[in-house]
Amino acid sequence: MVENKIVVGISQGDLNGIGLEIILKTLSETSLSDICIPVLFSSQKTVSYFRKMLNMDEFNFNPLKDFNQIHTKKPNVYICYEEEVTIEMGKPTALSGKYAKLSLEAATQALLEKKIDVLVTAPINKHNMNEAGFNYPGHTEYLGEKLGGKPLMLLCSGDLRVAVVTGHVPLKQVSEKITFETVSSKLNQLHTSLVKDFGIRKPKIAVLGLNPHAGENGTIGDEEKKVIIPAIDKAKETMLVFGPYSADGFFGNNTHQQFDGVLAMYHDQGLIPFKTMAFGHGVNFTAGLDFVRTSPDHGTAYEIAGKQVADESSFRDAMYAAIDIYRKRELYHEISANPLTFSPIKKERG
């Protein structure tokens, strides 16, 4: 950290989506400079283009090629390419995928080298990124390989935290990936994150079933009986875990409010109710990594790109969440360091 401020790295996302709009709107808030030092991985020409398009002439930034030139009082733009880029608002192109990839790779490298403390990623188009040679289903899988640890997709909004056992996996493959080992592993990851990243001493975790009505005791699928319940029973030895719950009723009757975290079995099972309740203020946090990474809970939104109507709330929340999680981790490591050695009490002989 510089001057005790957290250095927040930002990848620019897809140039033809709403990424740069929500980034610049967020960075224009002067209060941010009191708590962090933003570094956007882009180019001076690109940022100047969006500043003009958004009529944000008052937005000032510090271009840099060396982190020794970092400015602590205003946003920084790390120059990771210098050519002028053709920007076609609202249109997915291979070119926009190329520069999203360049930005993400530069930001990830800076995180590995500890030039930045946390990473906030703007939305990408996965197909465009693939065309540019990005051979991953999404940010989560890429960062899991590059940053160390095992990634866990965890959507957060206030006290609502929803994780998934399987992330970007085709629906027809979900069942075969729901195993005792994977459910147990994700439960342990979620518990660890709730303690270390959110400061909850004894988190309560709810687990959803895979099948309708959580299988109806084996009548509608047997994954609950064979896999999920045994994983829950094993986890109960060391943590507070409950379930499996039928996903529709669980969210429908607000049972989620009784828990600190929810483990869903697959992407849409967890994200549909989450986004129904929290869309626009949700944060996608990649738990389980050695570094902190967050992102907004929405995509590129090509349909409104360039219309100056994009809401930056989720991106702003993602920045604040990254800062808060980083601080929680620091505190956790501080209080966990050099614990007192346990010595059994010996009874004195009478």
C-alpha cells in the first residue's frame, strides 16, 4: 500500500460495452481518493476518448508507465497499449476482445508483482475474448490459474452471499460434477471466506439441493441422498451447515435471511434469485484466491453502451467491497499471527 491507501487495479473490460463509462463515473467521485489509489489498465487515448464522449472534461487522470510515477491524489491510467483503437459502441468485435485481454493480463501481472493490492474487473464478452486467444470460460477460471488457490464464485450484497459449486459449466454437465469431494471442498472454501474475508466468527451456511424439492427423498433424483447430505453431515463436524433446502422455497420464503452464506449447486440456481433481489448493487467476488478480485454483477450491456445512462452503482460497490475484503484479510492475518501455544493444565498433586 502507498501512504496506507489500498492500490486498486482496474481492468477496462470490453471497450464497446459500458465498462469505461461506469469506471470513469466511479473514479470521478473525489471521495475515493481518501481511501484508495485507483489504477486503470488502459491507454491515455482510450480514456481521453471516453472522457470526451461522456462530457467529463473535468475528469483528470495521471498517465503512467512506471509505478514509481503513481499519483496518490487522483486516478492513474497505466499505459498497457499505445495505438489508437477503433471503438464501436454497442457492437461486440474481436478487436474489443483483444484490448480487454491486454488490460486484464497487465492488471493480473501487476497484482502478482504486488504493484497493486486488489483487482476490480469490468465486464467482458467471453466470445470476443476467446477470439482474441483467451482460452477460459471467464474471469474466474483465468484468475484461478494465474493467482493461486481454488476459485469460488461468491455473489455478495449486504448480508446476502451466494456461492456456487459449479460455475461456468453447461447445464447437462452439472450433475456429473456434483460429487462429495466438490461439495465438501466448496463448503470449506465458503466457510473460510466468511471467516477470513467477511469477519464472521461462526458463520451459518445453507446448502441447496440439486433437484426440484431437494430430490423428495430420492423420488426426483438421488444426488441429495448420495452426495449432498453426506457432504453436509461431514461438514457439520467442524462448522454450522444446514440443508439441503429446496431452492425455490428457500428464497421464496426468505429463509436466506437466517444464514451468513448460501451454497447453490450451479450457476443459475444461485445467480437468478441473487440478481432478482440485488441486481445493480451486487458484487461478484472470487473467493479462495491468494489475492482479492471483485467485479460488478452485470455484463457488457451493449444495448445501452454509449447512451450515457449506465448505472455505476455495482461497479462502485465492487471497488468498496475489494477494499473492505482486503482490510478484513489483513485484520484476520494480524489476529491469527503468532497464536499462544496451547498448554494443557496439569493438576497439582495433593
